Amino acid sequence: MSHDPVLDIAGLSVAFGSLKALSDVSLSVAAGERLALLGHNGAGKSTLFKAVLGFLKPEAGRISVAGAAPGTAAARRTVSYLPEAIAFPRALTGAEVITYFAKLKGEPPAKAKALLQTVGIADAAHRRVGTYSKGMRQRLGLAQALIGRPSLLLLDEPTSGLDPISRGEFYGLIDTIAAEGAAVLLSSHSLTEVEARTDRIAILVKGRRVAEGRLADLASAAALPTVVRVKAKAIDGATLQARLGGRRLNGRSVEFDCTPGDKLALLARIASHSDIVADVEVSPPHLDDVYRYYSGLGAAGEAA
Amino acid sequence: MNGLSRIAAIAAIEFRLSARNRWVLLATLILVLFALALAFLGSGPAGERGVDALTLTAASLATLSVYLVPLIALLLSYDTIAGEIERGTLALVLATPAARGEVLFGKFLGHLAVLTLAIAIGYGVAGGALVAVHGYDPAGALAWARLMATALFLGAVFIAIGITVSAMTGRVGTAAALLVGVWLVLVVLYDLALLAGLVLDDGGIFTTHVFPILVLANPGDAFRLFNLAALEAAAPVAGIDGLARTLPFPAATALASLVIWLLLAGCAGMLRFRSLHP
Ligand SMILES: Nc1ncnc2c1ncn2[C@@H]1O[C@H](COP(=O)(O)OP(=O)(O)O)[C@@H](O)[C@H]1O
Ligand SMILES: [Mg+2]
């Protein structure tokens, strides 16, 4: 892939007084790509979006939005933004909100209103936003962001507070938009949520980018152990541990950490003691463990 | 021009929001009721001294407008920026191709349109009723038209002040509190302080040299001065205005004061808004 990224951030640092909200962050998103920005509250996700929009002046680093500087007229024509916790005026209808933003973006309002259909709230187009559910308001926000087919979509925690079904549908829409060629940068504080819905993830911890890449690569690089839990037939964990080793969990069970490579050998050894083994449970590393692992790395780096 | 259509879109949405939130209705009702009350409850001396009812009421309505019009202007504008910051929509608007100057100017025009409607209907209805009851008088009609135009001008100054304070605080509650203070100081306390100064000074340097400038420097006083001076000796006026009429300036200077206020408030608002990060 030799084409230029739509969004290119290199060595970005942003400070609020003495607080370093972002330190030396580099990222890029290509056309058609979905990048998830993960981090706890206060990690600097919203700050990064605001720097990309040109609202905040970086202390150091470079940001390029389709080749333009952030906040310039050219950049603003390229990006669409959905801020976190947006509240459109309750007294306006969905159609009025969309018409307004279409005019600000210089797009035909009729075409923009068709987006209400795309996001599935066409039925409520002429109802006041004050009567919308949280999910409908987020969909309205997304419809607004889609006006004029932006090349770069910046979505700040677009699915926080949505129920799992709405969330799934929301990501479905984002898939479609990316497939049509938009570069999508979205933030979230849950890795489980963005799994399979994004191409790459970047993890921010206290303003530092501690990991970046495809989820599968990050998971294998973290080399987190698979946990194997063995349960004894009788309440006889002691015998079990004496024969097999491992950690005692409670009266009946022991637990092992093993690498993917050692897993089969371990299971074979357990099977050879089938006289006292009642059950075996294998848990591959959970996504939250992967996230916790990288978050921990960042926090440790901070302390060092 | 794209810029113009964006300004129009912003002005239109502000107007629509004011209409939906009943501000248009409320502002118009307040002005209709007070103007009618002054026209018919306060028109006792009409006919005396050959002064027509329109002129007389214009004089008393000019005094009342100094309180009412700034209050309505501030009520219309106090949350225009701060509210959008709190709701998160300002970041959205500023992420679009709309330039900051366009956003600010569009908001100003939207609020001004609401005020124009309220003044046109409120003072128009009262003026029409006066003509219907007491008959038409060209001089009175002129005084009435002058009152309406300058009241709008005064309102424009306070809308600009309201928008500027809204942009400076960034919080609806703070902006509201601050603007109540601005209103009290500019409209009420300022005059009280001037009167106190006059009483203490008892015809000295303050009365002859400082006082006239201080009267002109206040937008409300400048507005009232212009209207009352233009009525000549037609209507009975007292207090500050009686004294102000003997000022060593032409009345149009008062209009210049309003222009300067509008420009200063506009520039301050723009300066603040340009460096604001939503
Ligand atoms: N306007 C601001 N002034 C001062 N500090 C801020 C401001 N905005 C954000 N911060 C601080 O910067 C850090 C990152 O915030 P933010 O980017 O909002 O995090 P996130 O979106 O990941 O939750 C936090 O410590 C936050 O308190
Ligand atoms: Mg945030």
C-alpha cells in the first residue's frame, strides 16, 4: 500500500499547562481503514481528536489531514466529527438538524436528509430531538457526520451508552462507510467492543501510545498464557496438585498457565490422570486481558 | 457565496430555536404589554400643552426601553455560545467549513431578527393603537419611528455584549449571572451613581465637564438622550434627562456612542471567540 494516509500524525504532543495530555503520539489512517483508539477516561483520546480538528495547538509534532494542516478550510472540508456526549437542541427535529449541518457543509439538504434513512431514523425525522432515545441521538450524530461523504470520520466514543444491539448496528454502518473509502478513526474504552469491527487498534495510556497494530498481532505479541483449570472428582485438590502440579484454587481445582505451544502436552498429561479428574476448562487469553496487559505496560513505563 | 449562505443558515437556526423556545413570543408580549400600558395608562397629560399622544408616549417609552430592551437582548443571547459549548454542538459547528466569524455574525443576526420582530410588533401595535385613538400626527409618528429604530440599535449593542460574555465564560450559569450584573450596572447603578455625583458636586466641574461624557459613554443613557433631545421641548422630562438636554454636544453624538459600543463589543467577542477551543 503506497498511497498516502488520509490522516497522518507524527510525534504529537499536547499539553494543558503542566499536564501532558498527549506525548509523542504517532498514528496514521488510510482511506477505507478503521482505526480504534483505545484508552481509559483521561487517556487523551478526545484531546487527540481536538488536535486533529485544529482546536488545540500542539506543543510538538505534525498532523496532516489529507495533506492539509488541521483546522484549515481544506481540512475542514475533508473531516467530519462526532464529539462524545453531543446533545443536539431538543427543540429541533432530526430533519432540521440535518438540514442545518448540510447548509454549513455546503451540501444539498435533500441529499443529506436521505442519510436519516441510512442510519435508520427516517421515521423520526420530523419528531423533536428531545423525544429521541440515546441510540437515536447517536444515529442522528452519525448521519450528521456522514453529510458530504467525508474522507475522514472522527468519532469520539460513538457507541458509549448504547445497548449491544444498537452498538452492533452502529458498527455495521461504520463498516459500510469505510468500505466506501472513508478513513475512520474512532475511540472507545473497551477492546471487546471494537474487536472485529476495526482493522487496527492503538492504545493510549496517559497520553502515550503504548501499542499499535492489528489486534491478533498485539494479542500474540503480548504472549498472554492460556489458563487451564482442572477439577477433581472428589474434594481432593491436594492429591490433584501432588500428581499434576499447578496452583490450588479451592478444595477441588488447580489451575495452570501455559503457552499455546504447551497446551496439548499439558492436556495429554491431565488426561492420563482421568481416574481423579472430573473436568477440564481451557480459557484462551481474553481481550480485556490483552488490553490490561498493554495498559499495565504503559502505567509501568510511567512509574519507571 | 457559501459564506453568506452559512451565515444565513446560522441566523435562521437561532431564530427558529428562539421561536421554539417561546422567546419570540415572550419578548413580543413583554414589549406589547408595556408599550400599551404606557400609551394608555400614562397618557394623562395628553392634549395639554398641545403635545400629541404619540410624542408623549415616545418620551416615556424611551425611558422604559432603556430597562426592557437590554434585558430582552441579554435574555436572547446569554446562552448562545456557552450553551453550545456545554451541549457539545459548538465543536461540531466549528468542525464544519463554517468560519468562526460567520458563526458569530450569524448568531448576532439571528438574535437581532428576534428583537426586530418583537420591537416592530410591540411598539408597532402600541403606536397603531395610539393613532387609532388620538389621531395621526406627523411629528409624533417621526418620534415613534426614531424610537423603534434606536431601540433596535440599543438592543443590537446588548446582543453583542450578551454574545461576548457568553463566549468569555463558556458556562451558561456563569454567563447568566454575569449578564444580570452587566444589566444592573449599566442600566440601573450607573444612573444612580451619576445622580449621586450630581447631588454631591452641586453644580461644579463634575456637573459641567465630566457628567456629559459619562452620560454619553453609557449605551442606555446615550439612547435615551438621543430620543429625548430629538423631542425638543415637546415632552416634559426630568432628572438626568432634563440635565442631559443641556449637554454641549449635538444629539447625533449619542448615536456615535452606540456605534462605538457595538464595534467594541463585536471586536471583543470576535477576539475571544477566535481563541476559544470548544
Ligand atoms: N481543556 C482542558 N484543560 C485542562 N485539561 C484538560 C482539558 N481537556 C482535557 N484535559 C485533561 O487532559 C487529559 C486527557 O483528557 P481527554 O483527552 O478528554 O481524555 P479521554 O477523552 O481519553 O477521556 C485529562 O487528564 C484531562 O483532564
Ligand atoms: Mg474523551
